[in-house]
Amino acid sequence: MFEHLKVLPQDPILQLMQSFRDDPRPDKVDLGVGVYRDATGNTPIMGAVHKAARRLLEHEKTKSYVGPAGSPGFNSAVTELLLGGDNPLSRDNRVSTIQTPGGCGALRMAAEFIKLCKPDAAVWVSTPTWANHMPLLGGAGLRIQSYPYLNSETLEVDFDDMMAALEMARKGDVVLLHGCCHNPSGADLTASQWAGITDLILRKELLPFVDMAYQGLGDGLEEDAQGLRHLAQAAPEMLVAASCSKNFGLYRERTGALMLISGNAKSQKAANSQLLSIIRAHYSMPPAHGAGLVETILQDDELRREWQAELSGMRDRIQQLRHAFSRELASSGDFDFIARQKGMFSFIGISEKQVNYLRAHHGIYLLESSRINIAGLSDKTLPRVAAAIREAVASA
Ligand code: LMR
């Protein structure tokens, strides 16, 4: 039965991660996979996470099942992070949040839920978008449509083209938006663009779906949620996939959440029950450990303060690197957009050949699209990386 199967190429991000690991050069630089790195190149366990882990170990009394929705404490803490405390949607019982195995679990369960509600709905995704959006959403059998997002010359948001394309969406289609820190471009929507897209979604009766994978790494926890909150207040129904991989540094713990907003409490109850049934049929229940850590941190004032301070430190470091890198590249062209953009990623706008040159000659790893993980730079490597880019542009 398996004999006719062909070997598939690996996902490009995971493939790059492996190639970097296999490279013996001691001065190699990983600007590929989206993980935060400190000045020494390590992806640290946050101090608040360490403390929460110790507490969990001491106080945990059972490993019995929790249930398909995961931990209620985690779910309400994440709802508050996304929507703010004391929000009208929670008060009106129009919102429920379900713990999922990472943001990927949330995206896929949302796709299965959309398929159940409206099998012929198209999901509109930005061009470019995170490579794994296609298999996660398309794998559930949904039709994918794309809307232009980035101007390839300026590497800034092409809002007029985006809006024009979304005018073609049909009632009931789904619009996937990146909540902040757009992956792969780092180019985010402004407040007035969020308002414009909200109006279009309401007028055309589309379903907004926000992927919030980097809350806190752009402008701040509250600031990064403003677009999502504006949309959530206005739209009758909405889906949000959230990840704790980056802002809690919990990557391998697979900790995420799917938030569902319905028009009223009655339909919320029905929708939530359908979603739980989908989850039961896919993986039954989410893993507990990462969510336990997040819940412990968010429910304890001191740990929460410590986590927020550490997150601010990560964000500030990324911002400083963005400014330093755009200054360092200034002699080769206009790279000011790198300083303006948000989160871990930006394109540097070089060709695939030049990307391969960087890898072959300097052990510098970035995606073929020229997406770099800014957090993979450091004060030590930054001048070398900038010099190598200049060399690659001149010679490849
Ligand atoms: C990335 O975009 O590099 C990260 O989100 C990691 C991943 O799973 O692709």
C-alpha cells in the first residue's frame, strides 16, 4: 500500500532549520526559522516560564484528562490578552476560547469549523503569507484565494490593491488577516487601514479570521491587539487563532488558542459545541503543560509583571536591531522600511541566487524569499551580515 508513495520535499522553513544544524561552520548565522534569539544566539526559556514550571511541578496533583476545550483558566486569560479585560463580548457570552496545540492547531481546527459551516467558502489569504497557512487551511478542503498585500518595490503594504481584490470576495467568504507583525513581511496595517478593512468585511458580509502569532512583539501587548479589537467589536462573527510560541517562548510546548465570536449567546453555545466535537474527532484534547505555564504566569501578578518586562526586553532588542541593520545597509540603498516594520521578519529584497550565495560563502541562512529573522542578528554578527549582503548583491 505504501510502495507507490514518493518522497516529499520538506517544508522550506524546516528544511532550512535542518541545513543550518548540519552546517559545521562555527561562525554560521541563522536568520531562518522564526524563533527569538538573545545576543548570544540562544533561544532562552523566559525567567517567568522557569518559575511557573517549578510551581507547576510542586503543586500539580493529577495528570487526569482535562477535556477538549483545555483549561478554563488558560482560556479566560488568553481571551483577556486578546480582547482586553472586562470586554462586552465576554459579558454578553458571545465569545469562547479553546486551548489548542499551538497556533497551528487553532488554524486547522478553525478551518475544519469553517468547512462545516460553509463548505464552499473561500479563504482569502495575503500574498505573501506564512507558508504553512496553505496546507493548514487548504488541507481541511477549503478553497484558497489570495489578495495582494505587499508592494514588491517598496516592500510596504499595498492597501489599495488589497481592498480592490477583496471586493471580489463573495458573501460568507473568509478573510485571513495577520493581527500584527505580518509574517513574512513585517509590514502591518495602520489603524485607519484596519478601520477600512472592517467596513469592507461588514459591507460584504465576510467572516474575519485573525492569526495572532506575535502579540507583544510589535508595539506592545495592548497596541498589537488594537486592529483585532476594532474588528471584534464591529463584526457579528469572527475567528482568532492565537499562539503562545513567540511571546512566551513556548515553541515546542505547542500552546495556542482558538477564539470564536458569535452573534449572540445562543448561537455561541451551538457553535462552541460543534467546535468541541471537531476537536474530539481530531486530537481529542490539547496537551496541558504549556497552557499550565501560561495560566500560572497570567494569574499571578508578580509573574505576569516579570513576563511583561521580559517581553518588552525582547521587543526592544528587535527594534534596536531593526534600526541598526537598516543603518548598516544604508550605503547599499534605501532600507529604512526595515526600521519601520514590526516583529521578527522583513524581506531584504535580494534574489534567490544572492540568498544562496550568502549561504554558500558566508554560512548565513535566510529563506529563499529573502525573509530574514531580525531576532537572529546580534551586535556582533550584524556588521558581518550587512557586509556579506553587500558582497552578494555585487557579485551574484
Ligand atoms: C516561522 O515562520 O519561521 C515560524 O512561524 C516557525 C514555523 O513553524 O514556520
